[in-house]
Amino acid sequence: MDTEWFAVDKDGHVARFVSKEAGAVPRDANIDSTNLGDDLEPSQVLLHKLSRKVRTTGVLYERTGRVRLDAMDRDWHWLYPYTMDPGPVLMFLLSLDPVRRDLREGRAIEVPAISCSAVIFKDLKRGRASQLHRAGVCLGCFYPFDEGDEKPRDPDPVSLGLYAYIHTQPDTIAGPYARTRRPVRPLHISDVPNPLRKILSQVRLDSLCFGHTPQLQPVALVPCHSWEAAWLDLDSVTQRCVPGKEKEYRAYYRQMKRALGHAIEPPAKAT
């Protein structure tokens, strides 16, 4: 779908979601650019307007949501090994001790993280990546620009108090979204003036709290639409039909049944 959408949880906190190509998007999510009065991308306009209305806050990077989805495709989440230099890399570690020299010499910068340490390498070379992985100190490494590739001048949504979620599966299935960063001080929807409040709260996920939800699957929560026929459950294994995609799912099921067996839900019988 390649869509950015917003939702409010049961505590009134706000999150921004990046669907990429395959992620399911709630049917109620609709950012109308005409209501924002600008020719830019609607989500960009919204963030610029929001930045003039709310206080900024600190940002915490998260490992949990990213690595729990590794079951289907570990290499897609872990950058090493590659035949070329990985480039900019966000790396989680138990401590900063193995990268103290990288920090002193400016090759990496420390970023705040939850439950572990984290650094962003400006341009991680393959030799150094190999050295750190052989030593077993890397808890997971990822591209740092994973939430929509914001332009440098765009406000950071997390610094505005929004939780950040991104769809993390390849472009063949509507998988769960993972929480990649969280604000130190979450924005409450009551602190957002209209009409921005109305736009941000079009989707209500009243059964959960973003602060306690490292990953979520919107298809299991609210009516959604998707370009894909199947959606992946939170166990990262079980596949089910996206409502409204029954015909496409039957063909998909025939292709996948032999490979997945009981992990794929059979299509509903025609009535």
C-alpha cells in the first residue's frame, strides 16, 4: 500500500505506522491533503503542522519489535554478512565496551535504547562488521532509516511524541507491524488541536496500549484493506485470508499449502 497512517490506543496515545508495500491499512485511515491545505505529501504536512503545536521529547530506539519477527527471514533483519560494506547501521549491544574506540574516533554515535545499548555507525565497513559479529557482541543490526525515509527537514514523528511502527515483512504478505522507536514522553491526543486531532484519531485501537505492544497486526483488530491475499499472525508463522480477498487467497493457498502445512488457514468454503 505504501501508506503512512496514524492511530490512537486505549490510553489516548498516538502512533504512526508505515505500511511499505504489503502492510495492511485500516479502512478508516484516510489523510486527506485537501483538509491540510498544502501540496506536499499529506503525512508530511501533518507532521510539520504538528511540530508547531506540541513540545518535542526524547527518542528511544527499540530492539524487541525488530528481532521478534526474524522467524521467517532472519537475514532480512540482520545486515551481516554482505559482500559489500553495510553503510549506515543501527546496532544493539549488551554494552558499549566493544565499540568504545568507534565512539571516540567518531565512526559511531550512541543513541538511547531500551533494555540494552545502541549505536549508529555512520559507515560500517565489512571488516569491522565481521569482527563484531565474530565476537558475538551484536544483538541485532538494522538500517537506521527504517520508518519512511524522512527527508532531513521533516520533523521526526517520535520526537513529537508518536510511537513508530513499521511493516517488516517482504512484499508477499501483510505481516505484523513492529515498534521500532518510542517517545520518552508520549503525545496524548487531547493535547493535539483540531483539525489535526480529528485526522490522527481516525483509527482507534482501544484493545491495546502502544507502550506495551512491541508488535501488532491491524487485520486482527479492525477492518483493513491490503494488496496481499494473506496476512501473517503474530506468531510469525500462521497465515490467514485477508477479508475481501477470498478469491485471491484460494490461489495463494494452493501454492503455499505444501510448504506450510498446518501453518496456513484453509480458505472458507464458498456459499
